[in-house]
Amino acid sequence: MWKKIHTVVPHLLFLVLSLIIVQPSLSGTKGYFPFLFVVFASEAILLLFRKSPVAVNIGIILYCILIFWEIMTAKIGVKNSMLYPAPENVFSVFLGDHQKILQGVFSSLQLLFIAFIIATVLGVSLGLFVGLSDHLSGIVLPIVRVISPIPPIIYSPYAVALLPTFRVAAIFVVTLTIFWSLFMNMVLSVREIDPKIMNSAKTLNVSKFSMIVDVLIPYSLPGLINSISVSISTSFLVLTAAEMIGGTSGLGWYIKYHSDFANFDKVVFGIFMIGLVVTILNFGVKSLRRVLVPWK
């Protein structure tokens, strides 16, 4: 009985929220159609994942937050409406500013993709090289364990000042964010592989190239995917922070630019977009994991 009630609760909250939204709002509140569209899109996604208890719980929490936000800002009102914009005002931003927002998302994702490719190539190749050598591992790993915990965002102001363009600086900082995790995972996977697997491959006279491509990389792949799933969110947040320091485009720049002019409708929408992009990236990594590592 409780399971059935639990499954229905988010949909009831959706109906309550929809009814609240269409009620008359305070003056200064913009049209509710963009907000209502977001709510209906959320309900469609929830219906798609209705069999997942996690999705149901997320739906309950999300609708409760939106109901509280809507009532306190658009219906009752708060003292400082500039700092606490109504959801109608926030989601209406996309109608007038969609070109800048989409350009910002594209700019951020482009930098992230370039940094990801560089970090993956360097992390995997150098990780293999170091992991296969006892001598190198003994020298490099102690140094890496000291350097890698330093948050790459700390390098942002110096990188922006030192490197020729902000684009290069941002790629450098994000590459570092992804690189250390991939490098360490690759080294440890190679170092910890079961000797029986290596001996079996050597018995079959497997070439060094085949040993790497057919044995070491597939063995290390689950750890690498896990590393990517953790670092991809962190790297995007590092990128937006770097954009806030010296960028002229991207979501970080968009938030910083409008916060300087106290345009908090756009600031909150920019924060919402960052959360949406990170969620989509994490979902993409999980889908990639199911394709590349089906045995896990």
C-alpha cells in the first residue's frame, strides 16, 4: 500500500503545483507559460522513469521545492524580490536570452570536450607507461600523490595571466582536473592487475601492442569510466569558475556578467542551466558505461 502511495505522491504534487502556477500572481511577475513548460517537461521525464524509486523521490523533492518557491515569491511575495526572483521570471529569461545562453552552453561544452580528449589521451598513455615500470612508478607516484589533491581551480588566475588566451588557460585548468584522476586510475589498474592474467597472455605470445589494447585497457576500463563520471562534473564546475575569472563567453561568464548588474533573474537561470548541463553529462557517462562496460 505504501509503495503505491509513494509512487502517486509526485504526480499529485505536480497537479498541485500546476494549479498554483495558474493562479493570479503579484505584480511584476511575468507570464507563467515558460515555467509551466518546465514543470510539464519534468513530469514527462518522471513518467518515463516512474518505475525507479530514486526518480520518484527526486520528483517529490523537486515539486516541493518548486511549490515553496512559487508560493513565497509569486503569490505571497518576499521583501527583496530582486534577490529572490519568482520562477516565472527566471524561466522567462530563456525566451529573450536564448541565443546568448545556447552560445554559452556550446562554448563551455566545446572547451570541456577539447580538455577531455587531451586529458584522456595523456592520462591513459602516461598511466600505462608509468604503470608498466616499477622504477618509474616508485618515483612518480609519491610526487603525484602530493600534487594531484591540489584543486586545479587554484591555478586559474595564474593560468589566465600566464597563457596567451583565456581559451588556452581554461583548457589547461580543465585538462588538469580530468587528467590526474585518469592517470592515477590507469597506473593503479596496471600495477594491480592479476599476475595470472599477464602470465596467461605472455604464454600465448601476445605482442606488447595486443597486451595493451586487448588486456590492460579492457581491464582498466571500469575504473577509468568511474573516474570520468566523478571528474566530469567537477571539471565543468571548474570551467565555469574559470569563465567567471577571465572569460568572455560561457555559462560562468554569463552568471558573472549579470550578477555585476544585479540581474538575478538571469543569474538564477544560469545556475539552473549549469545544473541541467551537468545532469545531462552525468547521464551520458552512465550510458557510455553501459555500452563500454556491459559486464559490470
